[in-house]
Amino acid sequence: MAEVAGPRRPEDHRRGHQGRGVRLADRYALVRSLGNGLWEVRSSLTGGKIAGVIFTEEHGAMVLLHGFIKKTKKTPKQDLDLALKRKKGGGA
């Protein structure tokens, strides 16, 4: 379960907890802006893998656009492009 302290925008989180991230269960996840209104939450998995979820904020709600597993901290262009397409209403 994530710690929740009331509704907050992603940028509120970044100002208040730079470098720490969001506490999810027993570990921290990093939240960062990807530009174009997209945000990424990532968390380390075993075996050096990283779980990533790209989301946006609309009308005070978090809208999940894409989830993936990656091996580096860099977000692959194809995953970013797919999330942007979905944000614009392009679907899968």
C-alpha cells in the first residue's frame, strides 16, 4: 500500500521529497516528469530489472497509460511514444 496524505499533484511530491520517491509497501519508487504532461513511477525489481508505469493527471485523477519492465533507468522511446499516443486518445 502507498502512503497517502491527501490529493497531491506529481510536482508537489517532487518539491517536498526530492530524491526520495513515493513509499510503496516496503520500498521507495521514484517519480519523475517525462515532459508533455507525462510522469513515470519506477521501482527496482530483483535481477536488476525496473518496473515502470507512465501516467498523466486529468481532473485531479491519476490516469495510468502504460506499464512495462526495463533494464536501464532510461525510458525506451517506444514506451514513451505509446503512452503519449494513449494520452492523446490514440488507444493501444
